[in-house]
Amino acid sequence: MEKSGREKSASPKSENITASISTVTLPQREQRNRHRGAVLWFTGLSASGKSTVANELEKALFKKGVQVFVLDGDRVRHGLCSDLGFSPTDRQENIRRVGEVARLFTDAGFICLAAFISPYRADRLLVRKLMDGGNFFEVYVNAPLSVCEQRDPKGLYVKARQKKIKDFTGISAPYEPPLNPEIELRTDKLAVPDAVEKILRHLRKVCGVKK
Ligand code: ADP
């Protein structure tokens, strides 16, 4: 039998482990929630607007009674991934772990808004595969580097330019833009409420979120 995305990604160290079958099924959860679960994967440069849009979207969805949760870099880098830095291998492991967590949220019937720079295409593809092709939607939060640098809400670009931060995406580390994102938000042209509305339109179609 073809292995699922999660089985394929399992560490070789975890052997002799069988998947536990929950007695509450996903369809039962989805029926109660009145929407399907999904991962919306926000990728883009630092300060492109991933967290801003994800948090506004979370508010809008929560108001509609949707089971929704934002996962972002700041949340996991202090805990789950506090042992990881910003080298390509550490970034890969960061995204793998977060992908697993996002997947658990969809198993619980949630719409998980994952906001991570996630600069490498291969890492994002890994998460997509982990979701077995279902209900993974890549949201490319696209603003030119010059705009992100101007916004610089956390002063990180200034530090990166001064070489006080190394491996900084867009300055001293690469960013590989998505080739076929399900949604693209040009946040240099699109106001936050319009970006939220664009995603809501998508979620009405694919997850049955009500108007
Ligand atoms: P990221 O999570 O991608 O690092 P943030 O959301 O933390 O980015 O920061 C984006 C900054 O840009 C915020 O200060 C936000 O207020 C500002 N901003 C200005 N216009 C927009 C827009 N149209 N969409 C998203 N963010 C915007």
C-alpha cells in the first residue's frame, strides 16, 4: 500500500509505532464545525505582511465561528523550534516540524494559518506532500524587497544590512518565490481588508466557510 505523506516523512528512529485511530472521525468534526479543515501556508519575505494578514483573517474567521489558529515563526521559535537556527538545514527542520503541527490542526478539523518565511520551495513542497495533496493552500505574500525594507517593523533589515544578523532572507540568504501558489497577495498594492476578503472567497469555495 502507498505510504501516506506523514509515514514517508517519519524519522527512521521511530520504529514499531502504529498510528492510533481516533474514535471521533474527521467527518464528524467537520460536520460539527460546518467547515472543512485546511492549512493556509503564508510564505514571503520578512515584513511582507504574513502575520498581519493571517491575524486579521483569524479574527474574521473566528467571528464566523470557524475553528481557526495562527501558527507563526515567533510562536514556535521560542519553544518547539528553540534549538534551531537559520542555516538551510535548520530552516528545513523548522518547516518540517511546523508542517507536522499544521497537519495535526487539520486532523482536529481546524483551519490552520501558518505564517513562515519558508524560503525554500523544496521545504514547502514537503509540507504540501505531508498533507497528502488535500487542503494545503499556498498563499504567496508578495511585496518587493524595497517595500519590506522600508516597512521594517522589527528593525531586522537595518540589522541585516549592518551584518548584525546573518543568513537574513532577501539580504544574505535566498528566497525562492512560489511558482504556482493557490493565492497571491501583492501587499504593496492590496490593503489588508482586501487581502483578507480575497482569502475568504477562496475558503468559501474550498472549505465551505459561510459568508
Ligand atoms: P511578516 O509576518 O511577513 O514578517 P508582518 O505582518 O509582521 O510581516 O509585518 C508587515 C508590516 O507591513 C506591518 O507593520 C503591517 O502593518 C505593514 N503593512 C502595510 N501595508 C500592508 C498590507 N497591505 N498588508 C500587510 N501588511 C502591511
